[in-house]
Amino acid sequence: MAQQTKRGLAFCLVVLLLLMALPLTALGANPWAPNTAYKTGDVVTYSGSNYECIQGHTSLTGWEPSNVPALWKKQTGTPAPDTQAPTAPTVLKAGAVTGASVALSWNASTDNVGVSGYNIYNGTTLAGSSASTSFTVTGLAANTSYTFTVKAKDAAGNLSASSNAVTVTTTAPDTQAPTAPTKLTVGTVTANSVALSWTASTDNVGVASYEVYKGTALVAAVTGTSYTVTGLTASTLYTFTVKAKDAAGNASPASAAVTATTTAQPAGSNEIIAYFPSWTSYNTPEFTVANVDPTKMTVINYAFLDVCWNGRHGNPSTDPGNPNKNTWPCQDGNGVPNNAPNGAIVLGDPYADDTGGGGGYESLKKLAQLKTQNPKLKLFASVGGWTWSNQFSNLAADPTTRQNFATSAVSFLRQYNFDGIDIDWEYPNSIGVPCAAGQTCQRTADKANYTLLLQTLRQQLDTAGQQDGKRYYITIASSANQSFLSDAGGTSNWLSQAATYLDWINIMTYDYHGPWENVSNIPSALYKDPSDPSGATLFNVESTVNLYLNKGIPASKLTVGEAFFGYGWNGCNAGPKGDGLYQNCTGGATTGSDGSTFNFSYLQNKGYLTKDASGKYTVGGNGFTRYWNDATKTPYLYNPTSKIFIAYEDEASIHLKNEFIKTKGLRGAMFWELEADSNRNLQTIVSNDLPH
């Protein structure tokens, strides 16, 4: 028996020695796995090493710990166990008390490693946890006494001693609503805004806010007794009311209604919106802010910013339609990871956008400097685009990430002296670039959620605008396809509802046809061509604009997209007219400024187009003949020897689109993009045609 005891003790000693030889974290670490939720402090094993999670996230294939240093830190050595608890929180005190809640605050604890959070106790029951030194306990009974304490905790799970106890008695429930606001009055009225003011309400406890309604739609919640409703349509009658609310959520009856008719849109108020792609700074020759004439436009949309998700941005989809499959850590203007929350707007390329850590192009700051040359110039940050629309469905689906988006939008606008946000979601309910494996990029409810996102953004920007004394704008880039306007996910006339939160909509009235088709056609027809064999009678600017107007969207909230580029096809038959139009082709041309894309300035600089006697570029060169389609009001080029067909826009077609904009009473013109017209011929036509 004694011999067995000795053998047992010896065995235990061997086991203990083996355990001491192992890294401490290896004992409890599981192998890393995709599609798993990890929190800060979790430890996993991967490729024979231990990694500690430094930012909470849900893992995806491709996010292995060795690949994403922004999410995982490799552990080295054998750390000693943390057995020391934090100090007890001090000076626990109660703040606001209601019939159902108590606000608590306390002084921070200290710890040898670090305090990870605080547990709040209602008596001996855990009432909740907080990462900060404050917490509001909710769900309490009215007129009841409660005693609270707080304990600090560290990442190792050590709990401190309890703080001092604080005893609080909740009040009687507040069920009394405030009185209705009185003397609601209309102040200054413009083509797009109405100023309102009213006399304060009274309440047994206190008025917390006022809700301003346009008809039955809530447009703002404010704490003062005045508000200017913006984003309205010219020459339109509106009805307004106001309700008061208290902290318990009791709402007063509505005030007496007032009506106001917005004034007519003033002459010379057209918007001319120019897109500036960030990547053109890298082109040869480079196209930077120094190449921009800000007097020829009213708005510059800087393209593109992205959305952060799990510490990274970009689109890892391997689909052939994705032109850039890279992802990057979410970074600030200096190229430093910034721990942006999910849904937050982040720079797409810190080196092009700002300094990127030194020597960057600083395009955002230099664009703001253009306001000295044109004080009326507005700068918008365009978020998303064809490649980076992959996270819109996720962020729009959740109120927290919608708020993160709106909060980051305000921060960006203030930091860079910009004036608005342009959302380029391509497309809600029908994503353009198919999703990467394991990700979600579209939902049936996308269009309903898009409206909620715009509502959240509008409220946040209006609040910031009131504080900053300026108007912050919201626009979207929208599809010319009829399916974009169609309802989904239980929506009803979704885009007209979304438009109530928008200053205007930039319709991408181009790319109706292109070399993804095997028949040559017109990409940006102004009107339909009865002889077009495709049968696509809605693939023209006039039909698209009418679709939007028929949805009830005001003309003053629509701009026509003008393409400063064209497309080329290879191997096109000459056809009976010898011009190559509407003929079978073998594929996209490869000799353009970017493959099958032919920028207008490229056509000029490479001799595809030459000047006529009036100085306009209406004469073909390099073996090409220039033709004009009088039905679509657009030009095209054809070379019978090379069998290359190129459809594009020139001074004549752009001028006719501008005349169409004025005839329809639309907000103005948007064009893609500045570098494509680096010689400034087309933008000069737009600037001269549309007073601004």
C-alpha cells in the first residue's frame, strides 16, 4: 500500500512538471475556426502558435490569425498567470432616477494588467456590465428602494471587492403627457426650406424634446423651440405640426397645423456634379486636384470611400466582375489602423485621400482648398461604388451600424470641410459584384433598410447642421434600370419615400449598352431608336427620367448622368449602312484608355477625333468615320478596316442632354468623370448650358 502511494505521488509530480513546461495559454486554447465569434482576450492556436484576439469580430475564411494582425496578436513566451484583482470602484453615486431606471456612475478602478469592465449588482443580483464608469439600470419597479454596488474585473476574470453601496428609491411612474406646443409659426420660406418656431410646452416633470412633422412624416426631433425643415421641393404646399415629448416617452397632442408653399426654384440654380475618382492620381499622366477647374461645377463627388467591417474594408469577392479583390485594415488619414466600428465610413486609400503616413496626395484637403476659387463649391464624399457596395446590406440592416455610419459621416464632413454624403450602393436587393464566399451582400429587405439608413443619416446630419450653422447634403447614385425603382421586401413606392431624406438623386443614365453584349449599340441614348434591334425601349435618358417622375419624385430632385466616356467593340461587321451600328461583333475593343473604355479626352489626344471648322471635335481620324444617330442624338465612330466600333458622347450630344434637363425642369447634370474630360471640353459645354 505504501509502495502504491509513492508511485501515485511520483506520477502526479511528472504530470505537474509536464504542465509547467507547456505555455499557460495552450491549456485552454482551441484551434482557430472560421465563422466563429471571438471577443477581445480570446486565445486560439493556429499553425503551432498561440494568438490573442485584440479586436472582437466574427471570423471568415481568409482571416486566419497570421493574415490579420489588426485582429490577432501572436503570443510569445510563457506569461505568468494574472491572479491580482483590480481595486474596488469608489464614489459610486446615483444620477437621474425615474420610475423604471437609475443612472449610476463611479470612479475608475486600477489593475496590474488592466481593467476590462465593471459588474453592476442590484443587491446580490447581477444587473448588467459596463466597459465605462457609468451604467443605467433599467426595468425597475416604481416607488421601490434598491441598493446597488459595483465590482471591477480584469481580462483574467479576477473580480475586485465591492464598491460602496448606494440606495435609491425610484419615483412614481410618469404617465402625464406635456401640453401641446402653441403658436406654431412659419418664418423664412425658400424653394427648399421652411423655418418654424413655436411656444414651449409644459410638463409635470419636464419637456425633453419636440417632434416636427411634415404631414404625417416625422422629419426631426429637437430640444429647442425652432427648426428649419430642409430638402423640400420648390413651388409645393406643405403642412407642419409639432408634438412635445417628456423623458418617459409621453407625447403631447399635435400643435395646430400650419401650411407653407415653397418658393419657385431661382434661375441659375442648376447643380453640376463632377465625380473625382481617387485613383486617377496614380495614372500616367497623373490627374490630381491641380487639374480641376472648380468654376465649372457646383459639386465634386470624391469617389470612393468605403465601409469598415470587422476591422477591414474592401471586397474579397473572386468573381471576374470584381476589378479589385484586395482588402485592407480600416485606417485614418495617416494610414494608421483606427479601430472603426462596423458600418463606419473609412478612407478607401489613405495615400491618395490624405497623407497615408507621409508623402500622400492629400486629395481631400486639396479639394477643400478649391473653395477659395469657387466659394459656392460643395464637396461630397461618395461611399461605395461598383466594387465597394458589398457591406451596405449588412450596415443598413441593423440600427447600430446605421447609427455608426451616420456618426462617422458627421465626423468625416467636419474633419475635411466637406458638405455632403453621396451613397453609391450598387445595388440594393441586386448586388452587382457577387458576394465572397461566406458573406452576405444582399437581402430582400435591402430597399426598406436603405430608407431607414437615409432617415438615420438625415436626422444626424440635420442635427450637426444646426450645430454648425450650415446645410449638410445627402444624395445617392441610382440605377437607370427599371428594376431599381421596383419595390421589394414589403416596400411601397420605396424610392419616393427615400427621396424625402435626399437633396437629389444622381441617375446613372448611361451604360444602357456596352461590350458585354455581342452587338454594337448606343450606351447613352437620349431618346429611343425605333430601329434598335435589342427591343429595349426603356434604355434611354428620356424613358428613365419619366419612370422616376411617374414614381412621384420631384423633377427638382433628379439629375441626369452624362458619360464623358464611351465603349468600343472589336470585329464588328460594317452592315448595310457601312457604319457598324447594331452589328454582330466578336467582343470588346482593347485599344481604349482602359480596355474597351474610351474617354473623350483619349479620343482627342490619340487622334480618333479631330476638330471641324468651328473647333468642335466632330471629325474622325485614324481611319475612323464619325457618324451621328439622329434618333438617339449621339455620335459613334467606325473603322471598316480594323472593324472597331466606338460609341461615345461629344459636345453636340452633351449639349442636347443639357437642353433636355432644362426642358424637364430637372435639378441639373452629373458626369462621370473629371479625368475622362481632362481637356475640359465637355464640362465647359455643361457649365455654359446650365446656369449655376
